Amino acid sequence: MRLRLLSATLRGMVAAAAVAGLVLGWRYASGPSDPDGPPSVRVLKLLPGTFMWTEAPRDARYLPEGLRAGDAPRLKLLLLRDEAGMVRGFWLPQQDGRADVPVSPSPALPGIPCEDFAPDFRAGDIACRQTSAGMAFGQRHRWSLEGRALTAGTPDLYPAQGREIDGDWVLNAVR
């Protein structure tokens, strides 16, 4: 009697282990799950008066209107924290991993290549700081730290729809 009970218990444990192995194997084979929630960037250490660049997400729901997921490599996301502590984001065209000077209201169109496109918190603007020959046209375009054009004929920067939540800049879906 004890032998039968022991044998049945052992068979049950082997069956449970086999089922658990199949479930875990199936999950491993199917790859990682999609992260829950919208794309985000950690900005907790972004101090007032500083900025950072990040890549655009591959999910078209978070890209500017009219862009597809395949367009994400053509964009850079500029995140800056102003002196008051507010984080703002702007979409900019990019080439070769560097942000371009935008010349169109849409960040999907290529801009003017610039080696040093960045905010200057002392001057209170965003502009191309490249001083090499041939950049006079690119240096004329300037924006406020809020993204408004300071130069006539220059479009405003395209804002990224998002907000800071618990130290993360979380993008809002635009569609």
C-alpha cells in the first residue's frame, strides 16, 4: 500500500515537473514579452540647465503625425530640463547619428547637418554652435528653450508629446 502511494506521488511530481518544464520552455522560446506601457527615458539625473539626446521609439503611435515606425532612425529626441525644473522634449531630424538644424515644420524632412546642435542655457536658446566654414546659414536658425523660433522664417521646433512621471520622461501616444 505504501509502495503504491509512494509510486503515485512520484509519478505526480514527475508529471508536474514535465508540465512546468514545457511552460517555461514555451515562454523562453517565444522570446521576451513586450514592455508594458509607453516608451520612456530616465531623466531623474537630468539637472536643471542640462539636456540629453535619445533615439526615437520604434512604435509609430509615439512618433510625430504622419511618420511610420521605419522613420524612427531619421529622428532624434532632445530632452532638456529648464532652470525651473520643467522637462521638455523636441523631435529633430538626424543624419549620421547627429541632430540636424530643422528647416521644415516636420521633423521627417532632412535638415542642415550640424556637428554641435544644442541648447545654451546661458543664452536661453537652441541653435547650431558649429563654427566651421559654410555654416553661416545653419547658425542663423535659433529657437527659445520652449521651442519657439527666434529667427524670422524659421519654423518652431516640433514638440514631443510627453510628461515627467517619477523621474521618467514618458511619451504620449499621438494616435
